[in-house]
Amino acid sequence: MTGPVVVAYGAGVDSTALLIGLHQDGIKPDLILFADTGDEKPATYAYLPIIAAWLARVGFPPLTVVKNPRPKSGDQSLSDSCLRLGTLPALAYGKHQCSLVWKIAPQVAFLKTWPRAMEARAAGHPVTILIGYDNGPRDTARRYRAEGKAMPGCVNAFPLIAWGWDRAECKRQITRTGLPLPVKSACFHCPASKPEEIRALQATTPALYAKALLMERTARARGLRRIAGLGRRFSWESVTAQMSLLPVTGESEAA
Ligand code: SF4
């Protein structure tokens, strides 16, 4: 690799394992980028200082946190933008603009003016972006889609797949290093959330759950028709409403 090496860090299991594997192989990245949508889960924000301390301990560069570079409206987060526009994250409609605008664009914008990337471009060398796709079947398929979609002036590489690390191995490596396992990294309102994750959000962070429902209600009031809600074919409200019909385990009937 002649150009600089950049880790696209997502603060989840795979990209954390990627950092650990690089350290084991003696490869020090030049930059570690984390794109913050403003809507990461509290556990993800809590993980950032933990990984930052580990990075400092092993002599890796600190995390560089980037955010949407063109919030025309002053929106501080994807959810702010959805509430203002009366819409839902694009993934709810089967599209990917939410991650393109809030995850990829801030990294592209940063790399555009990052001196090391500018020097590499001038010398005709690409920036290598290391992506934490693991060696499981789902991520292997994503890797083929991502291969031809590198950011301008960059090439994508997938070390976990090259090392043969699947998700279980990634978890093993994180634990072996003495780091806690990060939670699944995604916006708290991500339309890809499973019903059990929606219920967990309601139980652990009711304010964020309430904000997700407000996003659905706002979109509905502004004419949401094609989809039922954040779950595309179902609304998050319906998931937790069903839940409230179930008897609460251990609760006395006489209470
Ligand atoms: S985590 Fe989900 S909602 Fe957030 S940007 Fe990615 S796809 Fe969109």
C-alpha cells in the first residue's frame, strides 16, 4: 500500500475487531474515521472513549469523528432532518440515501481536504479504505457490492475477510484483547432494527424510543402512504403495542 491507510470505523463488533487485527499484524493506520449521524445509540457513544483509550495505548491515531458536512438546515442529526421534512430514514423506503448522506458523505468530504489524501492523489496513489466486513456469508456478499463503490480516489479493502474472521471470531478477538463487546452499531431508529431491538430500545432508552415514534407520527401526519412506518411493512408503534397486550411475567394479577 503506497497511499495512506484509513479505517472506516463503525464502532461495532466487526470494525473493532478490524483495529485489533491490524494491531496484531503490525499495521498502523494513518487515519481512523468515525461518521456520527447524531443518532448513534447511547451505548455506541459510550464505547467511543473506550476504544479511544485502547487506540492511545497501542499507539494508533485517535478517532477522527466526522459529521454530515452540509446540514443546509442546521439539522444536527438524521432524526432532526426526518422530523423537519416529515419523512423517515431512506432505508424505510428501501433506499440507502440516509447512510450515503450521513455516513459516507462526511468521510468523503473529510478525505477531500485531508493533506495525506491530497498528496497521495497528486502522486497518483489511491487511499486504501479498510472496511470491517466479516467473513460470514452476509458480509461477503456486501463486500462484492462495495468493491466497485469506493469513494473518489480510494480503493476498498476487507481485511477481516482476508483473515477469515467471521463474527464469532471477531467477538473472540475483542474479548481476548480485554475490550468489552460493542453493541450493534446503527442509528437508534434504524429501519433495519428487529422487533426485539425495538422493544429493547423502549425498555432501555424510552426518550429515544419516543423520538422514533414521533418520527413515524410526523411522517404519517405529513402524508406517509407507501409504507407502514419505520419497519417499512409495520410501524414501530404496532410492535410495542402488541407487546403491551402480553401479560407481564411475574406480575401479580391482584396487584
Ligand atoms: S444506521 Fe440505518 S438509519 Fe442510520 S444511516 Fe444507516 S441505514 Fe440509515
